[in-house]
Amino acid sequence: MTQQASLVALQERIAAVNDVLNAASVLTWDSRTMMPAGGAETRGHQIATLTRLARDLLLASETESALEEAERALEGLAEDSAERRMVQQTRHAVDHHKRVPASLIQERAALRTVAQAAWIEARSKSDFSIFSPYLAKTVALSRTYADCIGWSEHPYDAMVSIYEPGETAASLKSLFKELRAGLLPILDTARSRPQPRSDFLFRDYPEEGQRAFGLSLAEKLGYDLQRGRLDTTVHPFEVSFTRNDVRITTRYNQNYLPASMFGTAHEVGHGLYEQGVDPAYTRTTLATDLVGLYAVGGTSFGAHESQSRLWENHIVRSRTFWHRHFPELQKHFPDQLGDVSAEEFYLAVTRVEPGFIRVEADELTYDFHIMLRSDIECALMDGKLPVAELPEAWNAAIRRDLDLIVPNDAKGVLQDVHWSTGYIGSFPTYTIGNVMGAQVMETLRRQKPSLDAAIEAGQYSALAEELRSRIWRHGRRFMRDELLERETGRRLNPAPYLAYLRGKYAA
Ligand code: ZN
């Protein structure tokens, strides 16, 4: 077979996998935006069946022979060519899934159903002991899972590799050490300042006005509504069904304006990444997470988060942005914001206020919530922290980092859904996103001095173009650190992020 023919044969197999996973994503999107609550149980089965079908297609003998043929035929191509990467990544995923027995997947899925119910009850009663036995089982199954996938230094490495390939318990430990040391003095300075006025954020903001402004914001940032749409949900997310249909969602809080506004900017960042993937990669391995069995064009969870944080925090949560665009927001809400200046608005949406809840955290304290969770996951995986002692460890970390006393488990260890769904290992990707976003932005500003003038003028297409050509178009071709080395000259490094936060919150 020629190189071309062997690749086509493999791509046909992967295109089918991608189609099935996109269908599962449509069902997920529907379940989180439109579906009546009664559909939850059967919908869970439907999504599980499609995911299993995708795995079966990937592990079928026809895929294996197409893969072997392509491996032989493409051997001579450059190691980092898109074609070779498609083949290598498919091989990696096939090997991964072969190591995980179907019985373990079923066991994890069955546990997820009961664990989520227990978590909901535990949270409503603020009683960790109700959830604790299920979390203990989740940890035990995660260890079995990690052993199947394989690890050498730490079992957490295997779990993290699913979301953020290349990252390990050890690399995270050193990243967090540097971050903590850098963040604490910035937080001290920020906390020593008087709080700005923020009463106007809590006024009455009808949903129609919030939605209209959100849509204009999305378009301003370059999100293509011909290939996307904005819907309402409880826990906002972005999902793509190929680059030509990339959906975002938001949540409107009538008495707190920033929630939907910055939430929309965040999801737009995710959406831009997906809309910007090279069209040639559509329905290929380079737009499919074949290990996680999820149709996505971004190269890792952290890389994806870097783009959402970049647009949300570096662009929209900036003084420049509000000094330019605040009058537009005022037009939508003349009564609510008539007595507020652009500077007052900026100060209010960047105020630092340590709290208990991760999803409500400000930009400066957010990473403490993540580092705490990641440290706990790591200690759960190697058995250093028994599940029963989790609330104690949690509360001690919140006290140490944020100087707050956690009043109850609902506001502490029970606040996030992640562990009840069997997911261990995804938390670090949020902080990796913050670090990577700042690193990319620092390089762009240094290499393209004209960019700042464009941003100040309210023109965001130049920034989008840079990000498209440097990051988005590559889809999953390059690993995160490979991408960072190509574009910023070094691997993930927290220095630009700390410098950015220092300038914004401690200058
Ligand atoms: Zn995100």
C-alpha cells in the first residue's frame, strides 16, 4: 500500500470513532441544556453505549491492521509530521485501551452512579461520612486503573496523564512549590488594601440584557456564531461537534452580573480554540482524544484551559478592556450602572476576596483551591492520606493558605462534583491553564509589540490570528510542552504567570 492509501484506510476507521464520539457529545450537550430531568437515567446508558462502541471500533482487528499498515508505510516521514503523529497517537490509544479490561470500565461506571447519589445526599446534609465509603472505593478503583495503565514513579502519574500527558506527581509538586511561594506575598499585598466598592454588581440585571451583552462580547472576541451558539445551563461548559459546530453555554445570575459575563468570555476562549483547528484535521486522530474517548481538537485539558483563561482574564478582566467597553455595558444597563465609572467597575471585578468555594474564587486565590485538591488527590492515590482524614487535611490547607476556617463539609471537601464522578487527576489542569495562558501572552506581547495597541483599540482579531497560527490550528498534533517550546522557547514555566499577577494585584 502507498503512504497515502494506508493513511486513508486508517483515517476511515478513526473518522467513524470520531463520529460516534461526536454523537455522544451531542447527547451530553442536550442533557446539560435541554433535556428534562426524567431523561437522565436512559441518557446515561445512551452515552455509555456510544462510548463503548467507539472503544470497540478503535480496538477492532480492522483498525489494528490499518494501523500496522500505516505504521510501516509512514515510517520515513518526519517524526513530528501530522501524518506520523496521527499514527503514533492512535497506537498509543490502542495500547492504552488494551491494558484496561472492560470489566474495570464497567465497575467504574457502576460506582459512578451510586457515588454521585451519595455525594448529592452528603452535600445536602453537609456530612462527609455519607460520601466517604464511596470515595474510598473510587480511590481503590483508581489505583487499579493506574496499575493497568502503568506508572513508574507514582500512581498519580497515570491518572494525570489522561488529562495532561507529560505531567507527573513530581513535576506538579515542583510547579506548585514555586507557585505557592510566589503567590503568597502577592496575596498579602492585595489583602492589605481597602476593598473597592462593588455594591453595583449585585443589582437587578435582567437575563435578556445579560444575554445580549454576552453575545456581543462573544462576537467581539472573534467567536463565529455561524459555527456556534450560546445556550443556558447550570454548570457552564463548551463542547464541539467538529470545528464547524462549537457550542458554548452560560448561567445567568440576575443579582450578580460578573457570573455570566466572565463565564461567557471563558467559554468563548475554549470555543475559539476548537473553531480554529485546521480543517484538514476534522474527523481525524488530531481532533480526537482517543485515550479519554472524547471528540476534541485541543491538545490537553491544560492547553484548553490556557485559552479560556487568556481571554477571560488577560483580555476581558483587564483595565484596558473596561476603559474601552464599559459604555457599551452601560447602554445595556443604564439604571444599574449609571452611577458607576469604568475604573470603579474594573476594580470591582478584580477585587480579591479569599473564600471557601473554588468556582467563586477570584483570580488571585483560585490556584490555592486547585493546589489543595491536587495535593489531596496525590496523597489519596499513594495512600498517604486515608479517606477518613480528608476533611481535616482540607480544612488545614484552607486555613494555612487563605487564613479561613471552613465552617462545614458542604463548603469544604464536598463542594466539587469531580470525585463523585470517579475523576481523579483533572484538577491540576486548571492551574496549568493559568500558567500556560500567561506564558503564551507574555511571549506574544514581547514578540509582537503592535498587539497591545490593537487590544487597547478594542481590536482582538490580531490576537486571535496569532493564537490561531501558533496554537489552535495544530489541534492535537503537538503535546502541550512541545507547543510551548515551539512558541515560547521553553516548557511550562510559572514565572510569566507570577509576573502578570504581581503587576495586576500587587503593583
Ligand atoms: Zn474552562
